[in-house]
Amino acid sequence: MSTAMVSVRLQGDLKDRLDALASTTGRPASYYLREALEQHIAELEYAYTLRAEVEAARRGEMRTTSHSELKAELGLD
């Protein structure tokens, strides 16, 4: 697996917390940044996909189903 360098700007208090965690555990700060990104990137991707779909629906670019149509389709009339 190849790796790439990324530069990140952090607020001072967040950087201090990251440094303290790294110091306490003996792991590099980059380890925790990588862990956080790996754990949360799927959530961010999902949220931004939903946002794009909502915006497309509002613009009328995708087919939607009304509440009454859905109830009828499910036999809940």
C-alpha cells in the first residue's frame, strides 16, 4: 500500500490534545489522525451523498414519490 503526505491545519487546543494523546501512548500523532479519518470518512461520504441527492430532488432532477403514492403502493390507504 502506497502512502501520501497530507498537510492539515489544526486549532491550537486540538493540536495540544493530539500531542498529549501521542505523548501518553507513545504513538505518533499521524497514527491518530489516520485512525480518525479511516473511522469517519464513510460517514462523511454518506452525509454528502445524501445532501447531493436532496438538492437534486429539490431541483426536480430525480423522481420522487409523494406520501400518498407511497401509502397506496404499500397498501396502507
